[in-house]
Amino acid sequence: MNRQPNDFARPSVARVFDHLLGGSDNYAADRALAQRLAQIAPELPDMIRINADHGPRAVATLASDLGIRQYLDLGCGLPAGLYGHRTPHEVARAVHGTARVVYVDSDPVVYGHANMVLAEEPGTAALRADIREMDALLGAPAVRALNRSEPIGVLLHDVLLWVTDDEALTVLETLRAWLPAGSAISLTHATADAAPQMMRDLTSCYAEAGITYRPRSRHHIRALLDPWAPTPPGIVPIPQWRAAEHLRHLPATGHAHAHAAVVRERTRAPDEPRGAGTERSQPAAP
Ligand SMILES: C[S@@+](CC[C@H](N)C(=O)[O-])C[C@H]1O[C@@H](n2cnc3c(N)ncnc32)[C@H](O)[C@@H]1O
């Protein structure tokens, strides 16, 4: 995809978040929207940092507990190193020295950064692609280079909420059909469960800027992930996910306004067709 002249006149999620995290990869339109959002939700920078803190913990779990050595990071955002976080390939390689990661984002600035940062990192690749066009995304050479005879970990961290319900469902259905056995999907997703009015106001503010923002209830997130089964502790607020004591940025309210989960295909009997699981998923978290 080529950069369009008006790419920077409209706010982009990656650059709005960059501004809220104190970064410098943003433009006037991004900063203006960030300021309006922060007036509605003063805890927004903390919410973003909680999500960013979660990424390395999720990858460490996929690499250590599930033995996953290759990753597809969808909606990867600007490189985590800009904000003092370890990148997915650094975390995965601490467990598996040759782990591979394909970083995917639709934003031209994110792609440019990723491409530059990853140029000297063998086994990594950057791809500019849109999750609303999954066939093109999965057909790109960087993704096709992943080894589909072994499990792949897909990171869907804070990305599905930027697409409509139908688009989110298509993303997950396409991934479930494409992923090899033993794969896992790690998800974080904003929710309105704890503060419905604040999230409605954020949604309206994003909409005025032409950006789809779709926080979803835990029940809705569960429906999107079904029939794959959440691994313990299930679908829970990010601070309740595993080893959450390492989170550095809990807001005073203690709520991240986002859920986290890792899901895998349910265990099947040898003669059962794919998708017909026998294992019960985790009970609902409070
Ligand atoms: C909030 S950031 C999340 C970054 C990172 N995954 C994390 O958890 O910190 C959302 C990212 O998703 C990207 N994004 C939004 N919609 C997208 C789409 N339809 N296809 C691909 N990337 C998208 C944005 O450009 C942005 O970089």
C-alpha cells in the first residue's frame, strides 16, 4: 500500500495512542483527538499502558506454556521498545532462540517504524495490511513464510475493537479455519462493562473523528472467541490475568476497562470433525 497525501490529516489510532503515551510519532490531528478523549476518560493513558504491559506477559505464556515458536501480531502498533516494553520477538526468543514474528498493521507510520526496526532482525517481518481483508493478509508472502505444520500464536491485542461486529467475527472465523492444530489466539479487548457511559462517550468522540470504536461486553467477546476454549484464568479483566502483579500502571479505580484471554481449539476425539469440541471452556469470571 502506498502512503496517501491525506494519511496524516486524519487522526490514526496508533498515533493518538503514541501521543497519550508521551511519544513523538504523531501529528496535530492525532493530538487534538487525544486531548478530547483524555477529557472524557482521564485514565485512558493508564488503560493503554495496562494493555501494553500485558503483551509481553501473554507472549511469554504462549512461548513457555504452549511451546509456540512463531507469531502473527495483528494490529501490532508502534514498536513496543519506544515505550520501554520488550517486543514480542524479544520475549519469544528468550524462550525459543529462533522464534519468528510477523508484525502487521494498517497504519503507514507503524509499518514504516516496524520495517526499520526489524530490518536487522532475522526471522521477523513487517506487513502493512488490514484485518478487514483477511484473505489478502494471510496470502501475503511474509505470512505465507510461516510454517503451517506447527502451531502459530496470533496476537489480537487491542485491535478488534476498531472494526465492526461482522468484521471482527470474520477475522476470528478466518483465523480458526487457517491456523494449524495447537495454535492459540491471545486477545485483549476494551469493554464497557465497568463504565458504560464513559465508553459510550469515547465511542461518540471516536465516531466524530471517523473512527469505529466498539468496546464489547465479556459475553460478546466470549461469543466471538467461541468455539475455541479459553485457557485459565478464562476471559478476565486484564489486571486479573496471570501474573498481573507485574502490571505497572493500574489506575486508581483498579479497572483496565479491557478483558484479556488466550484461547485454543478444544480437544477433539480422533474421529471428530474440526470445530466439534469436547472440552468445556472455563467458567465465567466475575
Ligand atoms: C491500540 S493499538 C494496539 C497496539 C498493540 N497491539 C498493543 O496491544 O499495544 C491498535 C493498532 O491496531 C491498528 N489497526 C486498527 N485497525 C486495524 C485494521 N483494520 N487492520 C490492521 N491494523 C489495524 C492500529 O493502526 C494500531 O496500530
